[in-house]
Amino acid sequence: MNVVKATRQFEQWLGHRTDLVNKDLRLKHINMKAAVFPFLRATFYRWAQVWPMLCPELAQGPQVLAVGDLHVENFGTWRDAEGRLIWGVNDFDEAHPMAYANDLVRLAVSAHLASEAGSLPLKQNDICDSILEGYREALRAGGLPFVLGENNEWLRQIAESELRDPVHFWAKIDALPAVKEGVPVTAIDAIEHLMPARDLPYRLARRVAGLGSLGHARYVAIADWHGGRIAREAKALVSSACYWAKDHHGPSEILYQTIVSRAVRCLDPFVQARGRWIVRRLSPHCSRIELAALRAPGKELRLLRAMGWETANIHLGTNTARKPILSHMQKQKGKWLHGATEEMLKAVREDWKTWRKEGYA
């Protein structure tokens, strides 16, 4: 089955589980043709299908509750219950039990593609080593969240770009098109549950964002509260594409809340899974960091090491996995992550070529 047929079958499966926004889905198909990096971000379902076939030994390695769709743009910032700015993985739509190596290989593949596109000026030989170094050290240390205060000033400087300036952020939010009808009651209930006060007037808008979840409904409530703007977003959730890749016909779980609750993490109190919706606060510093906004001159490898460490923070949520993972990594041949990354890079590039030639919009 090639990627075009796989996409058609996956979207049929997806359409039975949520109300797809066809206009957004067509945009996703166009973005998939634009470049190989957005293609990778948009096609985790295909990754879940080919990963066990191309890297069978690693796919049978120690299992964790994994991010699944991990990549270099799946990191952002939020405020914890103490008001501190935290950095880490910020999207768990595809959380699923998988071999720990899945997240490491996918992260490395994305870094290679970002490097080739000029978004991260890195030497490819250093990418895997930096990710693996951070991951291994975090496992041995038992993990530690990234609080962007006195101990991580370098990372705070990277995270606080001009594109996350409040004026720029709210101008973008205000430009979102209003939606007046057809919003599910469950989405409205989920949003209002996260508001700071009952019966607070708000404007409801539709938001187009992401790539993997492009086509899922997103609604944003925008309000004025105590002299400033606030926003809450509800995004439609479905169970991981891993269920589709396995041709699973039984019950399926959405594990978003489970993975964030178990990880070594400073939780965002404004991220909640409510039924089939994930609800969150949107603000200048509570959002994903895009590569276009990433400025890390001379610190790119340090950033990749931090991404490897944060991946371990997530995997440590599976409390029985630490020793088996360290033992498994010790038994691997040198450059094992490089080899698996090259294998998956080849597959992604071939799929992208096929999609550019035969894919639809």
C-alpha cells in the first residue's frame, strides 16, 4: 500500500470518529506537497504503519507510553500552577504504548529534515548524538522538568521570540474568523468549564493550526477579562492513528490526559481532556514554538540535547521502563540511532515523492 492509498484509508477511518473539516483537510494535502518536513508532521499515520516494518528490532524494544508524533516543532511553553514558565513537549494527540525508540528516531528524523531546510543549522552527524546524550542522562538522573527561570536562562531566551510578543499574538487571535452556528454543545461546555468566570461574554472563532491534526475541528473563545484578553481553545480528539495502523477493531483509548499526568512534568493547569475535546489556554507564552520563531544561534545542539532529555521526562512516566531501556540501549551497536534514522528518512522521502506525484488536494 503506497502513501496515497494509506492516506485515503486513514481519513475514512478518521471520518468515522470525528467530524472532519474538509476545507482544512484540503489545506493539509497541499501542505504535504510543499516540503518534506511538513509532510512528516502531517503523516504520523503513515509512520505508525511503516515504522514496525522498517525497524522491527527497535519496534520490539522496551515499551513506554510514548508521544508517538514527536518532532522538533512539538515543543512549546506554558505556565504551571506557580505561574512559572515551563518548556517541553506540548502535544500528545497520538500518545500510545510504543517502543521508546520510536520517539527518538522520529525526533531525529525531524531534526535532519529541519536542518536540510535551513531551519536548524546543524551537522547531521551531531543530531543523533545530541538527542541520545540528553535522553540517556535524563534517564539516569530520573528526569527533571525545564523551568525557564534562573537555571535555564539560555532556553528562555530561545523560547521568548518576537513572534510571541503579546501585541503580535493578540492581533493574530483577533483576526480569526467568527463562527456563529454548528458548534457542538460538548465543545462549548468544555470551553466554558475552563473560563475564569461564569457567564463571561466571549466571541467564538474557528482556528486553523497544526498539521497532524489539520482537519480536526478547533474552536477558540476570546474574551476581555479584568483589563486584558484571554482565549480558550477546544480541539477535537480521536484515539491514536496507531490503532488504525494495527487494524485494531476493539475499544480504543485517548491517552492524552494519562501521559501528561504520569510524566516528570510541571503540569499546565489549563490543559484538560474533556470527553472528545482537549481544552487549553492560549496566550503568548502558552503555545507551540514554530521553527520560524526559533532563534538559537550557537545553541542548536544544546537545544536538541534538551529535547532528548524532555523525551525521557515523558517516558519516565512508565515507571517500569527505566532499567529495561538503559539495558536495551547498552546492548545496541554503535550508531544504532543513526542507522534507524537513515532508514526512516529514506522511507519518508520516498513517500513524499509519491505524494507530490500522485497525491490529491
